[in-house]
Amino acid sequence: MVTTQRKMHGVLSAARRTRWWPSLLLWWPALLVAGGCEPAPSPAPQPSSVATTAPPVPVPPSSSAPLTAAGKAGSSTTAAALPGPVSKAETCRDLSPPDPKRTTLPLATNRKLQGFHASTLAPWRALDRAGLRFAFLQASLGLSAAKDFETNWRMAKACKIPRGAFHFLSPKQDAAAQARLFLTQLGDDLGELPLVIDAEQTPGCSSPCCERDCRTWEQLIATWIALVHERTQRRPMVYTVRDWWKECLCNTSRFANHPLWLAAYPNVTPTERPGFGGWQGWQFFHYKGNVRFAGGVVDLDLFRSDAGALSKLVSQTTNSSPAP
């Protein structure tokens, strides 16, 4: 390579002392070939990707455009049965500090699939190793965002645990504004399990119904469900308590076409039919609350069937759902 460069330097020096210097530019490629320095070929042109891979534009909270399974505007696509790929830097780990005194879970003894729900940072790795196979996470309460939701949401994905998000409904605040906050919390990641409205006695209320009549509660729930369904094309699930529903919603069956997440209290067993609200069965069952484990606090839940049925539910959830 050095000898060739010296030969070329000599040719160029002689050319500068003659009148044919300008014409040398025309012969420059031939000289390079003769000197063993053929220029590298230009890279082949790449096809334009503007029309096929342009990033989707997020739908603002005020828009009524539906979201797909991934949470973006447009048509629905088939999704995997588990959360999708995550950043290589994100690994499944416990978010709560370790607690060597809380190393066992009081799991139910039946064969149904078990999971949990949480509103604070959870010990994800420990829960996964304990055999819990799904999770619901609180995203908001009234018009207040749950501060640990985003961190929990990402870690559940890193642990490959199917996720659902829930909103605790407040009768003292506008239901549409609550729905918009909930959707803002989710952003473009709707998770893999049904989105949930939690309707029960609200913290801070002195009476079960919070001084609201049945008609008011019914309209609040209907407004929230309608807006969330419109934006996501997913049929929300209802979490509630049997006796509370009978009292504060006058046992309405208006929402019986939505899946039910039933609370065990007071005195409800998973073998019973719900017996209220027009529901003939439950999809998830909350059987134990405030369980301290591995440095975190979680509530324990059952799924109605086995892992195969859960995978089918995930597939149905992450595709378009029928109108409510």
C-alpha cells in the first residue's frame, strides 16, 4: 500500500508541471485502477421505509380513536400470550426490600391458577418463583395516579407475567376524567389481561355508598366503562363486593355482560355462584388480602381455570372485543 501511494504521488507531481493537469481529473479513476487503488463501490441504495415503517402517532387522551392491543391507533393485531420483549437492561427482580421472615405464601389449596394484585412495589421475582402466574396492578384512584404503577408495570413485563390494570372508582369525582387519567397511566401499553374498574366502598367515605344513590353509582360505572372501551376496544372487567353491589347499585344487572372479579368478603367462597348483578360466574376471585411476603404487600387471587384457559383469555383480550 505504501509503494503504490508513492507512485501516485510522482504522477501527480509531474502533472502539476504540465498543461494537462486539468484533464488528469478525467483520467483519475483509470489511474487509481492502474495503481491498485480502485475506489470502493458506493453502497447500494436502500428502499425507502417511510411508507411502511413510520412510527405510529400516539392518540391523545381526549381523542376517541380506538387503541389496538399495543395501545396505538389503528387496527388490531394478534398478540403473544405473554408480555412482549423488554429492554436487555431490565431483568426480573424484587422491587420491595427483602424480608427473611416472610418467605411463604398462604396459597389456596385448590388447583386453579393463582395470581395477585398490588398497589405498592412488589417482590416480583419471589412471587414468580412462588408460582403466581398473573398480576393486576392499581393504576389510579379517583383523580390520583398510583405512584408505583409504572415501575410495577415494567417489572411485570420483565418477569413475563401477564398483567392487568385497575382503577378504583371514586363517586366524588367526574367519571370521564377518572377514565382519562387511567388511560394516561397506561399510555401505549395496555397489558395482557382485562382492564378493570374497582367499584366498592371508597376510602374516606363514612358510609358504604358514600352518600350516593344507586342511579348515581350506575351512571358513574357506565360512563367510565364506555370511555375506556371506546378508546381501547377492550371490554372492561368489574371488581366488586357482593353485599356492597346489592346495596349501592340496587343489585342492577346492567353490567352482567362484563367479566366479574369477585371479592371473597364477606363470607363468599369460590365454589358459589355470584348470586347478584346478573352474573352467572366469576373470572377472577380475590380470596385473601394484605399478605406480607418477601418485603412486599399483595392480595391473592384465583383464575377460574388453568394456564391454557389463561393463555386463551390473553389472546382474546389483546384483540378487539365486542361492544359492551
